[in-house]
Amino acid sequence: MRKFTRVLPLLPLLGLLGCTPEPDAGQAAAASQRLYGQIAFSPCTLTAAQAAANVEALCGRWTVPEDRSQPQGRQLDLHIAWLPPKDNQVGRPDPVFFLAGGPGQAATEVASVVKGALAEVLKTRDVIFIDQRGTGRSNPLTCVDAEGQPLAPASDATVDVAAVRDYARACLQGLESRADPRFYTTSEAIDDLDAVRQALGVEQVNLIGASYGTRVAQQYAARYRQHTRAIVLDGVVPNDLVVGGEFAQTFQRAIELQSALCRADATCAARFPVDTAQQLAQVVADLKANPRSVEYRDPSTAQWRNEPLPAEAVTGLAFAFSYVPQAAALLPVVLDEAAAGRYQGLAALARLASGSMAGQINRGMQWSVICAEDDDRQVPGSGQDTLLGPQVVEYFYAACPVWPRGQRSAGFTTPLAADVPALLLSGELDPVTPPAYGDAVVKHLPAGRHLVLTGRGHGTLAAGCMPGLLGQFIESTDAAGLDTRCLENLRPVLPFTSFNGWEP
């Protein structure tokens, strides 16, 4: 039975993910604390660079050992945010845990982004965001030098495996006194989740996982089935998938589907007689053969820049934009401009995409996960004859030869086969977790249902009527009984025919 104590109404504090009281307000902060089980929470403000608004929440910490075989050794404070139900009411006894993606994304840093998708869930249930160990404020594996100053990251604009490896070595030196990267894997993280569940005093939890978070949810449900009431998997990562190992192929599929959408529309086909996949290949080949600098206006600062435009920056932009159909709609027109010798739009968007992605993923934690769980199963050279090529996998795993390797638990790659109620969601155009992955996972879940959302990319929780369906499923745990006809209103996003948008 959950233990719940209400002391004072929620009092918002200033700060970005602050979650700690002002030094001269200690007594007031203590008075405004609320207990959820054994964990004391205080008012805090959650925000993120990619969010339109902040979220007022309650934040707390729970301490766990870094190495569970040495319980008296180094301890980690897990950073936790709690969104109480609407109108601050007492929620159902089985809260929702939201599991972020990456690997390397901090759950509390996406709370402001996903809160809208959880609006129906929040009418009746508490939602808990736990920064997975190594991310956010849960002893992040941030790369710093020996003096504690942030290391300049290896550039994502050019594929340089040796540079990434050197960066990983320098990162390890800065981590020596703060963390042992071997203990920052998925297997350790699901034990952390259960430690928080116990501390909250609840018997069961509902798990909503996004992207890599779907793997965390499956692993938790396999180990702690009796404590798992229901799972939602958005952008499904099968347990046996080599994370990143098929990026070249899945991106190729996505961009070819986007090209087919344009060919099927008379106006779009007339405006872009060369399809997007072919145009992208031509522009990239031209930049490789004829490197050039481009003068463009920085979209973030409005300042003029004159910089080289690497071919890899263009494929990186196309890959990043393919996650979101509304962004992908810009790609054909900027590629068409580049093919005509006007590269300013591509350069500006590449700069914007690079800046918006910076800092969202903790690289050290990501390496701890993929090097322990996936690296020994990846197939070198995969992705030949694709736009991204085999180098995307080489780059993704470049740190693994020098990064300390943890353990992959027994049966880790075995598909989750359980009677747990499960709702699986895929975007039709998803460039990294295509619908085929959801099809593979749901086969082993007799109480599961897989929905493929028309025209959506990576991440579908907020699409159309999905927030309502999500709330209904968490209430009923009956995926088969959901009336999903409202999803038929979703339509693909056609490419822009000019910088002004679509033709009327």
C-alpha cells in the first residue's frame, strides 16, 4: 500500500531543474516537502531547451549503490521528478514511470516535452521521471578533463573514428574519481527502477518507454513481472536488436517512403522530378568531390558565417530531420536549392540541427550501454550501398575498444514473452525503429497490440488522438478493446514545395 503525506500546497521555485531550495529558504523548503513512501520531494521547475514551456513538479532523490555487489561502496543519488495527478489529487495506487530514450537521455529533461502526451494519464495517476544512472542529475557520465572542465566533443560533422576514440580516453580520465562506467548498463538501471518502486511504497507500476526506454521497459517486465501492471512501448527496440546497427538500412527505408509520398502527389512530383533519396545522394556526392565553404546566416544568432559544409553534415541533417515528418518536409526544397548551387539553406539548417541536438544525449552513459550490450553482436561493414553507409555504425561504436565494458545479464536478448498488458506504437516513417520491430516484439505478447500511425516518424505519443488512447489503456489495461478509429484521421506530411510551405 502506498504511503502518502500532503504537507503544504505545491510552491514553485525558480531554477532550471533546480529541485533544491535556495540556501536561505531551508525552513520553508522543509515545510513544503511532500512524502511519497520513503522519498521526500520538494517543489522544482523542469525545463528543456527543446520545450516550449516549463513544468512545475516535485523533485527528490533516492540513494543506491553503484555496484550492488559492494553495497558499502560508492553511492549514487538517483534524481526523481514527480508529477501529481490533475488538480493535485491523490492518484491511483499504481503510478506511471516514464522511461526516456537515447540511450543517454535524462527522463526529467523531457518531462516538459511529454507532459502533453500524458495529459489523460495525469487525470488519475502520478507520473514519475527517474534520470537513469549516468544521465541528468543521477551521477552523469559527463565528459570533463582532469580539472573538471567540459571536454570539447568530437565533431559529429565528420566521421572520424580515431577522434571519437581519443575523446573517449580523455573522458575516462575525467571520470576516474566519479564513476565506474561498467555499472551504468540497462541491467543496473532496471534494478534502480525497482528500488525506487519499493521506496515509493507501491506494489505495481505502469511503464511508458520511448525508443531505448522501450528496451528498459521490456527488461524490467521480464525481471519484475509481478510488479509490472502494464507497458507502453513507443518506437520499439527489440531485446535482440543491435542498437544503431541498422541505422543505415532503416534511414534508407524512411527516406524512400518519403520520396514515394511526393511521387504520389501530382503537385509535389511536378515540383521535384528528382526524388528525395536520389537528390540527397547527388548533393552528397557533389560535396565530396567538390568541397566548398558556404556563407550563410546562423538561424540561432542571425550572424553571418562562412564555413565549410562537409558532406557528412548533409546526411546528418537528413537523418535528424527524418525523425519528425514536419522537419523532413523541408528537405526536398533545400536539396533542390543545393543542386542548383545554392547551399545557404542546407548550411543554415545543418547548423540549427547540430545545435538543437547538442547536450541531449550523455555520451558516456550511451557508451556504457551499447558497449556492454550490443558491440560484440554488431556486424562490421553493414549498410553498404545506403546513403549513410557502414561508417555510421563504425562511428556509433568507435569508443567501445577503449571504454570499460560491463556485463550483459543472462537472457538479455531473449524476447519478452509474458502476459503483461502491452500497447506498442510505431510511426510509419520512423527512421530508427520501424514498424517491423514492433511486429517482432508483439508476437510474444498475448495481451499486446501494435498500432502503426500513418505518416508519423520517431515518437507517436502526442500524435492525434493518441493521448486519449494512452489514458484509456492505462486505465483499462485492455489494448484489444481500444477503439482506434480516431487514428484514421492522421495524414502524411507532404514536402514543402517552397520555403513558404505547401502549394494551396
